[in-house]
Amino acid sequence: EDLHIHLAPASEFDNGTKNALIKDAFEKLVKIVSSNKKIKEISATSWIVTKNPGLLKRFGFKIEGPISEEKQTRDFGKGSPIASRATISREEFLKGKEKNGFMAIMKAWMGKLKR
């Protein structure tokens, strides 16, 4: 099964609050994925993937590229920014305690963001 993640608009929050919310969400996501063996892949589809592929690659995601025009219109609306899909396997995602695992990289990145 595929577990799809989405980062909702959060412009009303300051950076410190965003950091705390994202960190909390990913820590919860690790618990969900590790306790549910049916989840084989985590995916994200967004304009954020299109604009920041390097960031997602750094976290271990594989960029699949832009979604179809039909899916773009259906899921995001006509004329919306182009969305791309990124995926990471369960195994790669759960390498969180390793030096180069998702959670380690994410925590290092979050630490560099302005508070």
C-alpha cells in the first residue's frame, strides 16, 4: 500500500512553529509506518516536489516527475502550478536512526532553518 503525505499551506505560522509541526508530523509518520507492515511506499505529490526536487532527493525520495495533465486538473485544479510525484520505500524511510537515513537528514535540515 501507498501512504501519501501532504504539506498543507502554513503561511500563517512563523518558522519556529512550522519546524515544530513538521518535526512532530514526521516523528508520528515514522510510528505509523513502522507499526503498519502493509505500507510499502510513502509518496508526495505537489508543486513543492516540482520546485524542490533536490531537497526531496536528499531525504531519500525518488522523483517520478510531473503528474499527468488529467490528474493535475482533477487533483489541483486547472491552471495550478505543475505538481510532481516523489516516492520513498518503507525500508529507506525507516532507516531513520542511521546517519544517512530520512529522519537524520530531515532533523539536520530542520536545524538549519531559521527559527
